[in-house]
Amino acid sequence: MNAHPNVDAPGAPQDGRPSNGRRRNWSRLRGSAAPSRRWTALSGVAAIALGIGVAELVAGAMSRAAASPIAAVGDWFIEVVPGWLADAAISLFGTADKLALGFGIAVVLSLIGAGAGFLTAWARPAGVAAGVLLVGVAASVVASRPDTSGTDLVPMLVGGCVALPVLVWLVGRAVAGSGNDDDRSGRSAGEHGSSGHDGPDSAGTDVARRVFLRSAGGIMALAVAAGAVGRWIGGSRGVVEASREELAVDIDLPSPDVPPGVDLQVPDAEPWRTPNEDFYRIDTAFQLPLLTPEDWRLRIRGLVEQEVELDYDALISMGLVDRWVTLACVSNQVGGSLIGNALWTGVPVADVLALARPLAEADAVLSTSHDGWNCGTPLEALTDGRDSLLAVGMNGEPLPVEHGFPVRMVVPGLYGYVSATKWVVELEVSRFDSFDAYWTTRGWSERGPIKVSSRIDVPRHQARVAAGTVVVAGSAWAQNRGIERVEVKIDGGGWQSADLGAVLTDDTWRQWAFAWEAAPGEHALEVRATTADGEEQTGVVAQPAPDGATGWHRISVNVA
Ligand SMILES: Nc1nc2c(c(=O)[nH]1)N[C@H]1C(S)=C(S)[C@@H](COP(=O)(O)O)O[C@H]1N2
Ligand SMILES: [Mo]
């Protein structure tokens, strides 16, 4: 193949369109110049579509509705459009106005894409510069929206980084596939060594043409797929968030005021009440389960006299209670942060189980989440009078999606892996000897009572502090049993009692503080707690597996 246009070109206009008078008067150009332009335009459209599709996918995966370029541009347009035009659009399109807007945005983006394609074929740097400018404009639209943050620019930037190389590459293929005779693409056509022919009678061009059409088609399909998946993920998250907001109005959630005296308010210590956004999150869900209260059902089955199925309204109408409970993860290291305290609103699990009337031989409840995770909880822990809940609220808000919306279990005194099923949809009354649950099949203990533990929050490990009185503070916990004493040991001396925060219930952690007269030098600080029923926290070090870490939290502090 060579780049000369005239070699085997007996004149093959395929589409019978009139010849372009601006062009050199080769009859065979009648068909070829147009495809070249059409194809560079198509390249631009495909590239911009892919960029947007990828951006939608990233925005959906980040669960950031505000970062969706389509939503941002649509919302922005709705905001800036003059009132009379909006009114006209609504009277013209009625409830299809969003659809019409979407269509309008698609048309404008296609024109921009076509322009970018032409520009790239004419001079690659110009095309690339235009693309960068476009990403910048789109990013500034996203940034100008209310409730966006810097991370919301990530989808646009990723989309741009994908779209630009695709633009350059595809325009190259377009030129190669359509002949080099477009006056504006001659240079790059030469670069690509095109056959210079667009007719089906030329095998080389035919191949190049097929390559182009397949690439463009494939990229468009990819764009649509990425965009659809992104909108689908992001959209259903949006639906679930909207139903959370409705619930916040519909159900009676308490204000999560911290009771007097429980929080010693030592500067830099962790607050007694953990805000939802700071609450540790542990689960196996790569994709968050997305369930609305309308779709949610709870099945109670197994060793029961009566199988029961509850919907959300039926659950709520059983009566909500509010309970402070400190949740802890079995994987928490001594001194670790996989623990948090919240005000949970929900229905006692015992009330729900009573509807089904468990049989006498049952000793466990296997609870299962919407995404198929499960755990086994002693039936006793759910029925012995402690505040085990099917929780719908957390700190006065509907459960955050990450923490199990719309319904999760909370059992005081047991690690989360054997009790705290999020997105719970089934309670199977059963026997421990007849099932294996998610973590027990992976070597963790069948039973997971929380071990008494304590932690130093301030000063931080290896902090430098000034000599004099230093407040040492933290928390201690033995949920469902309570903390009676916390002691501090300095440099291996004797145990000295710390001051304790007020006790509201045995189910939460308890804060402690100790005024330490610190002399200059390097010092070691340790803490241990004793439960209300007299168990002293052991200093024997154990790793979290298989049933929870033990040992005393120890830090070193540099006093100057
Ligand atoms: N559906 C589901 N629920 C789950 C888990 C899970 O992986 N899937 N992890 C459990 C574990 S190990 C813990 S410690 C708690 C953590 O709850 P949180 O993420 O709300 O803090 O949830 C429990 N509930
Ligand atoms: Mo956990």
C-alpha cells in the first residue's frame, strides 16, 4: 500500500452524494472525503462518550451522586437556565423535561465531540488541548455544585485521562481507514501510511476501515456499558439515600444527646459517643448492599412453632427503644480503634423471636444478611433480657448504608462477627451443632463474648509532653458486665486507680482519667480494667484470632 490517492481508484463513489466543490476534482473523492470527516467526528463522539461513561462508572463506584458528570451538568443547567426557558421547556415537554434535557445535553456533547475529532485530525496538539480544556470546564461545573468536595473531581479526571488517548488513537484509525484525501487529515494520514483509498475494492483500506468501525463501535458499546453500570450503582444508592432521608422524617428517632457525666471531655481523647461518620466499619461487602425499607423483609424460621415474615412497618410498629451500646470487632488489637459507641434505636430481638416461638431444643440464631453473610448468636444472648436489638437508627439517624440500612442486629457483650449482622434479612432459629457461619468456617471461634479491655487515648504513644501534671485518659469496656475499676501503672510501679466517668448502662465503654505528675525522661504507661463482676483484665498477650486479643495497652511517653 502507498499513500498515493490515485493508484487503483477507478472512481468508486459509494453514496452518490454530490462532489464537494472545495476539493480537488478527483471523482473518487466524492465518497471518501465525507467518510473521513464523518469518521473523525465519530471518533470524537466515541471518545467523549467513553470519557463520560468511565466518569459515571467511577462516580457510581464512589457512591458519589454529586460527582456524576451527567447529573452535575444537568443540575447546573437546570439552575442557570432562565426561568422563561425552563417554563417553556416544561410546557413543551411536560414531565419528559428531564428526558429532553438529557437529549439536549447528548446533542451538545456530540457536537463538542465531533469538533474535538476534527481538531485532532487537523493537528493533534490542538485536539488534545481542546480535550484538556473540556475536562477543565466540566470539572469546574462539578466543583461549582453545592455539596461537592475535591474527591468529586476524580471521576471527571479519570474520564479525561481515558478519553484523550482514545481520541488521538481513534482519529488516527479514522484517517487510516477512510483514505488520506481529506484536506485536513492529510498529514496524519501520511503518518499512518494509509492506503489512500476508501473503496471496497481496496483490500488494505477495507481492513483499516473495518478496524476503525469495529474500534469505534466497541468504544461506544463500552461507553454505554460503563455509563449504564455507573448510573445503576450510583442511582440505586441515590434511591436508598432518598428513602433514608424520608425515614428520618417518618420514624421517631431520638436526639442523641450525650448523657451528663459519661464523657470526661479530656482534650484529644476519643468522645464517648462516636459520630456515625467516624464509626469503624467492618464487613465483607465490596459493593454495599442497597435495600430500601419498602423492599426489606425479615424471615424468622427454623426451629420455631410458627414461621414469621415481617416487613419494615410491621417491625417498627412493634415499638422502638433507644439504647446506648458499644460495638467492638474481634479483630481489634489491644489499644486498637475497631470499637465505637452509639445510641441505637430498634426493636428488641426477643420480641421478634417471640412471634415465632422458638422450640426448646434451639440454642442459636443464624442471622443472614441481604448479601449472604451470616453469623451464629447464642439464643440466650438474644432472650436473656439484655438489650439485643434489630436496630433501625444510629445516633438519631436512620442507619447509615455502611452500617446496615435499613435493619441490623446489635447485641451488647458479643463481638460483631457473631452478632451484629448488618442488612439482616433472616433469622434462622437453630442449634450451634447444625451450622457453620461465615467466620467460624474461617477458623474463628464459634462463640465471641467481648473480653474486658482498656485503652489509653491521651497522651499518644511516643508523644512528647511537658513535665508537670499530665492528664492520662482513655476508655475501658466489658459490655453487658460493666467496668468497676481502671488502674494505671507508671514505669512498672504499682497500679494506681483512675477517675471514672458516669455509668449509664453496662453495655457501653466507660471513660477514665488519671492525673500523672510527670518528671522529665522516657516513661512507660499501662492500663488495666476490672469488670463489675470482678474479673481483672489479664496481662497475658493474645492475638485477636480466634476469639479476641488480650493484654494491657502500653505506651511510652517522652517528658521534657
Ligand atoms: N452483613 C454483614 N454484617 C456484618 C459483617 C459483615 O461482614 N457483613 N461484619 C460484622 C463484623 S465482623 C463487625 S465487627 C460489625 C461491624 O459493624 P460496623 O461496620 O457497623 O461497625 O458488623 C458485623 N456485621
Ligand atoms: Mo468484626
